[in-house]
Amino acid sequence: MKLIVCQQGTPEWFQARAGKITASMFSTACDYLKPTKSEPGLRPSQKNLDYAYRVAVEQIYGQTTEDTYVTWEMRRGTELEPRARIAYEIVTGNLAEESGIVTTDDELFAYSTDGLVDEDGLIEIKSPNSARKIVEMWTTGDLSEYVHQLQGGLWLTGRKWLDFIMYAPQLESVSKDLFIKRIERDEEFIATMEQQLWDFAKRVQSHVAMLKEAA
């Protein structure tokens, strides 16, 4: 495991992600079409295929091809993150050490972590502006949208648990500005995800090899 210390949204952050399969995109890398009678095997979805093309090109280019424009939502998230971390530390008594991007030794996979807690924990902070997401999180606590990213972070760091944090200062007046949910490492899920990610990585490398040969 390697750690690259950098702040989200900076040129260094985008560069550190270039050519790597990132945890925020693990769900895309693991996205397959459902088998049918005519095509019973697993087939990657179009967004899966498109992401593989992008990673392959970035590995050759050596730079990111992401849109590096820092949106209002990204800037807002970066500005709120320190407040969310402090609020979490006050409520839980845990100290969350700021970190950066964690990669595998071969730098194929990467995870942008919001903080390390002691020897076994992580935190992942989301500060949605969407009223629907805020209300639904408090109503259902459903983290299925983020499961690949969260379990991916646990996989890459080797940690045992992750505290998911939703920080919504919009609800401070009703004491609902901080939502915390503990996620334990799921070895079965990780094993399946890891196999799918390695299959994806092999496809990326086949694209890289083809493009280099063509040159």
C-alpha cells in the first residue's frame, strides 16, 4: 500500500488518480449486464466498457482525462470536510487523521480516503446538497449507492471498519446535521468485487497492449 498526501480537487489529486482504477468507480468497473437466454454469460455494461477505455488511455497518456473543473459541489464538499471531521471527532471521541490517496503497490487501484482512525478504522465523508439524499439517508440509512467505494476502501487499506459520515449543515437547527453509520469489512463482498476488479484490470491492460502495438 502506498499513500499519496494531497487535497481533493487539486492538480496533484487529479494527477495521483490518472490511469488508476479508483474506488469511486469500482461500482462501474463491476457493472455487468444480467444474463439472458441468448447471452447467458456475464457481459460488461457500456459504462463499464467506456471506463476501461478511459483508464487505458490515461495509462498511456500519463495524465488524467477527467474533467478537472472544480464544480460548486466539489468545492463545497472540500470546504465542509474539515467541519464534518471535527463534528465526528466531538461526537465519537475518535481522532481522524487526514490522509490522501491510497494505492496498491502496483498503482493499479486507488482510494481517496477522508481520514484514518487508529489502526483499524476509516472515515468517508459525504456532504450532499440534494434534499432527497439527505432525507432518504436519515429515513433509510441505505448505503447501497456507495457500497463498492466503501468496501473498496477497506480492501485497499486493509482496515476492519469504516464510519460513513453524512454532514448536512442545513439540518443543524434540528440536530440532524451529522449522520454516522459504521460499516464492517465484508470479506465475501470484497472477494467477489476483487475478482471482478482484476478482470476489469486485465481488460484495461489488453487495451493498453493493443494501442501500443498499433503505434
